[in-house]
Amino acid sequence: MTTTKIFVSPVVIPAKSPVAFMILFALLMFLMLTDSIVSNISLESAAFTQKQDSQSLQTLTVTRNIKSDVVLPLSLTVSTKNNIVDGDSEHQNSLASSLGVREKRGIGKFRRKLPEHEILKSDELTKKFHGRVLEFFNRGCELHFFMTWISKVGSFGRREIMAAESVFKAHPNGCLMILSRTMDSVQGYRILKPLLDRGFKVIAVAPDFPFLVKNTPAEAWLDDMKSGKKDPGVIPLAQNLSNLMRLVVLYKYGGVYLDTDFIVMRSFKGLKNTIGAQSIDVVSKNWTRLNNAVLVFDMKHPLVLKFIEEFALTFDGNKWGHNGPYMVSRVVRRVEGRPGYNFTILPPMALYPVDWIKIGGLFKMPKDRAGSRWIESK
């Protein structure tokens, strides 16, 4: 409660005067009445403010409940978790407020316009994309490999270099193209130079995203995202753009797609139109979940087209994995066994020998015989 202080200049009056006594008594009564009125007004104002705050809290609770169906992964790296939760906290709060306002007004689903992203921009460099792809792969490549990198160039570190190096250890005559605007730079060239100095064929190329999605189901999806008809969601946009880019580049050119955290142990030369299972049912031995971290497909393969179609039709930017591993699993479950599709599903030991949650066990001393057997099996 705000206290209002009233300063009164002293009035000098003879002490024994009856008139002076009456004036002094009236002045004191006036001051007491004024203070009471000010106090009541302050209390009423505080009560009104508290009521408003209570209503605001209720509204905020409702808007948070609206977002409670967002599914996030159980485990993320520290940097990724910070990007999702801390980095977007201001945006998420403003989005929640907007959702609450629109719910009150009876307006339908709120959609955000796709933010500007470097990977989506077209310029003189990206216009050369198709020609650079054809020129690079016309160098006697044993196999064509693709990776995507939509992060900052400085984040491409030792782990990613080791992954790229492992590709060439198993395929000395292979060609690796990293689709990345940030790596297609002077700094990116310096990062890759140790591999180039050893004679390996590796290049970073800024992709032409509109060209890659052209004449595919993803073309309309991208237009809707740019115009605000579709909501990109709370999952980092780069993650879903990578999910799509690996599909459209394989559909346009064919080859092998690898995530940048894979260590290649053996040659992919014998693989054709292949996807890997990440998990299987221990009893039936049937796959339960596929993954899109490794894809091997010919140009314009019908299954890849189905992947692109499913991505565009069922896109949900609020659920982790929905447009990636879960998406390829949905499609394969529908088309498996149908004529016109020719592909192979590899067991987990081929591409995903160690569960991403349990991989830390390889760097610890086994506690018992069971732990030792698990390590030996890998």
C-alpha cells in the first residue's frame, strides 16, 4: 500500500485562545479523515490489482495447458535442450499470450509465419547448386554420400570431422557432399582442408531449397509455411528442414545419406534401397521402429517419394520425431509388402548397434558379467 504523506506548515496561534483551540481541533479532525479516505482508496486499489493478477494467472494457466501436448525427446544434448527451452522462452511466452487472446475471441487455430532462415534463401551462390552437384559427382566417385549441416560453421567440430573421415576410410574413392550454407564458406573450407589435403573428395555446398522441393509434394508445403498457412511449431526449424532436405536430395540425385554423428565401419557398396531398423520386438523379431539417420536409395525411388508426401501431408512441428523416425516408420508400415516398392530393412545391429540412450555404457567399466557380454556383443 502506498503511503501518502501530507506536509502542513506550522501555524502560530496563542495557546489560550478558544478560537484557536476550535481551529486546531477542526484541523486535526480534517487530517484524520483525509488519511482514512486515502487508506481506503489504496486498499481498494490493491484489491482490484490483486484480482486482475489472479485473472491473468488463470489465463496464463489456460494458455500453458493448450501447449501441454507438445512432445519433447526424453534426452537431449545440453546445447539442444537450451535452444529449445531457454533460447525460445521469450517466444514461447508471447506465443502463449497470443493463443490465449485468440481463444478468448473465438478465433480458430493460431499459426505463425515461417521465420526467415538462411537455408531457405536463394542467391547467386545457391543458383549454382545443381551444376555444382553434377560437377562434383562427375569425378569417378565410388559412392555418393550426403550430409546436412544447418548449424553455425563453428559448431562443425571434431566429432563431425571424425564422421566424415570414417566415410573415406571405408570408401577411399567415395565422394561426400555436405549440404550447408554456413560450411560453404572460407571458414568451412579451412575446416575441411585436412581431409582435402589427404586427397579425399569432400565439398560443402549451399543448397537451393526451392529447387530441391520443386515438383515434389514438399513444394506446396514450403509455400504454405512461408505464407503462414502452416505452423512451423516449437521444434527447432533446422531439425525439420534437415529431415526434409535428406529426402529431396536423395530423390533428385540418389545416393547415401548419413547423419553427422555416424562412424562408418564397413563399406556401403553392397547396399541398395535400404533403411535401418532401430528397434525390434524381442519375441517376433519384427521391427518396431525405423530411423532416417541412414538412408540408401536410388534416384526417384517410389518409397522416398512416399516419405516426402507423408512429410508434407502430416507435418507437425510440435512433436519431436514425428517428421523423421516416426514418419518413415508410418510409411513403411503401410507400404511394406505392396508391389512397386523394392527396399531392404536392415536389423538394428547393422546401422544402430548401440541404443542412443545406452551408448554411454561403452565408455564405462562393466559392473557385472551381463555388462561385459553386452560390450562384447558390440
